[in-house]
Amino acid sequence: MYALGHELAQMPAHKFDLAHMRVLLAALGHPEQKFQSVLIAGTNGKGSTAATLASILQASGLKTGLYTSPHLVRINERIRINGEAIANDDFAGLHDVVDRAARRLVSEGELPWHPSFFETLTAMAFEHFAAIQPDLAVLEVGMGGRLDATNVVEPRVSVITDIALDHQKFLGNTIGEIAREKAGIIRRGGAVVTLPQSPEANGAIGNMILGLGARLVSAVPYVPPVSPGSNSYLAVDVAEGAEQAPRLRFRYPLQMMGGRIVVDSPLIGRHQLRNIALAIATAEELHEQGFEQITPAAIERGIRDTHWPARFQVLSESNLRNCGRLDESSARSYPIRELEYVLDVAHNPAGAWALRATLAAAYEDRPMTLVFGVMRDKAIAEIAEILFPLAKHIILTHADNPRSASPSEIRQAAARVDTDIQEGGDVASALRQAQELTGPRELIVVTGSIYVVGEAMRALGVRA
């Protein structure tokens, strides 16, 4: 799979051509037509929304597929049934089926080149779902929407999360242009779940809904009141024993479907209120479409049980070891100290602002060391200006990915930030460097690219 290359690092990109994807799927017997789905696009929050919705569907007793990208630790994470990642043997078998079909199509002139990494993986996911037959599969769009490889299904519901500037090289230079690409997942006469956002995005999405005669389902009723700087929904569950770490939660009451539930989510941050609302609105829409198993109690349970790592994920080294979440080799490399890690994939300015706000709410005035690495095509200077002033020390690192910016490139982009910036090596060595600088009861924040955070999780022995 990795030999197919990192497609966003290649120009011209071969990823964006649905005609080629449809040729491949036709050769496979159209697996995309053999299961029901929900399709979720957006710049930020689509993974959190997908994970929350999938957890709700599973709590409702529905066999639930989930397809997300990218992965944190293992590629298998991207394809799940009822929360369980696809097994190695199944993954290998699916790859063999899709790869043989692709090579035959290229040799016969039906395709000009082998499908990209993401196209191949998407076809594998569709093959898996067609064989397993979930009641519903929740599909996260990879990038954009209109020309994304996932956009060949006919979803029961289309969901559009918050839109911001990202991937401008491929999607456009304005919020409006990017929103039009994301809105490409809307179907004629179909249901669209979304929330109001910027005027540009609202206009693009609204025009697409009107043009296609689609039906807007607003998630506004499920966003609780939030005042600027309010931390009123942040709760801390105190540990009862040494084997359990204190947990940060977002907790608040909500009226829905004629009843009252208590939203109790592990996804922390004001931005997550919107993602949770989108998942709830989608679940209620699916209930209206005939999935009567989706009840308020199931929605409440599904939100509570959502597992979506590296979204303001808080880790304590001592508790990690006590819970068996930190393997012994990693524990020897990273000696136990009374400090905490926060892992968060803030890979664009909007994500950086969300992380900054959540850090301020959860760890006001807590000294922190920032371990940061990001892809070269991101808005590095802007992200740095948002996050770097929060930290006492900054360790720059890079992921094992050809798109990664080097520490020196990041430092150059962040030249206007006046703080202690040090260039580190790979992610594992950057973590060790951060530990040497970070005192007891202080904080190490690992952020930027999802690839950097994933490598940090591997170095720490943390399962995704």
C-alpha cells in the first residue's frame, strides 16, 4: 500500500477523478451499491462526528461500519466493524483482490495508471462492507468531497461539518470555493445535516441544497448555549483508585426526541459541541428514516462510549503503566514522572485555535512544553503564531512522511514568534527531549500533523 506513494505529495495528483474510481468499482462488481451509508465531509470535525455517530449506531444495536482517514498507529484503524479494526488477514486478502483488479484494468487500457493509495483503500473498505453487510456504514470523506473517492455511494444522509482554509492547492483559495467542493456530497432530494458557519460557507452549501432540491436538517437544536470563555460543560471524573486516571468530560443536558438525555462525551473542547450536535441530528434523521432502534437512550450511551483518540486526549504516564496501556519497553525509555501529555491533531489554523481554547479551559496557567510537527503544505506560520506563545519550551520534530516540514523549515516559518524554540530529531527523540525540559506536574502537548501524533503514540506504547 505505501509503495503507491503519498498522493498529496505528488503533482499532478492522480487522486481526483471519480471516473477512474467508478471503473475500478465496476470491475469489482460495484461493492459501493451493496450497503447503506452516511457520508461526512468538512475541514475540521468530520472524524469526531463520524466516530460519535458510529458509536451511537452501535449502541442502538446496529451492525456499524466506519471508514476514516488517516490512521494514527496502524492502517487497519481506517476500516472498522462495530469498533473493531479489520484483521490483518482480511486486510491482506482485500488488498490482493483490489490490486489484481487494478493491475488488470491498467494492462487492458481501462485505467491510465494504478489507483492511488486512497482510491485503493476506499475500494478495499467498500469490498469489506459489501461482504460483511453492516446495517449502516459511516464514511468519512478523505479530502474535499465532490471528487473524493468516497463520493460514489448514495448515502442515506450527507453531513457537512465546519469548513476552514486547508488544502488550498487542491480545493480552492477561499472558504466559498472549498465549501462548494465539500458540498459535492449532497444528493438531489437527499437529506443534508449541517450547522450555520461563515457566510461564505453558508452561501455555497445553501445554494447547493436549493439547486438539488435537497432537504436541510439543522443540528442547531442540539448545540447547547455557549458564552465566550465559558467552561461550564467541562467536568472532571476523579479517580477512585490508582489504576484509574482522572478523566476530562464534556457533560450537559439536552432535550431531544421528546425526552431528555445527558450528553457525557470524552471529546473535549467547545468545537466538539458542534460535532456532537451533528452526530445527534444525523442519528435522529436516521430514526425518522426507519431506523427505530435509534432511541434517546442509545444516543446517550453511544456518545458516552465514543472512542476517538488524539482529540485532546490526556495521558498520565503513571496511570498509563497502571492501566497496562504503556508497554514495558516504552516505560524504560520514558521514565515515570508526574507529568501529563495532551495529544491533539491541530493541523490547520482552525484546529490550532480550538486546541488553544481547550488548553486554556482545562489547563489555565499550567506550564507546558510543545512538541510540534506539521506537513509542509499547511499554514505553518499561522499555526505557530496561535500555539507557540502558550508554551515555555517548543521542540520541533517531523514525521516519517515525505510531506513533512523539517524542523528548520518550521523554525523559519515561525520566525516572528519570540519563545524558546529547539529543533529536535524524529518524534521519539523529540519526546525524550521534551521530558528533559518538562518538570513535575507540567504538561507536554504533542500536536500538529496526525502523523506526528500517531508516531508519538507508537513511541509511548499507546494503542489507538
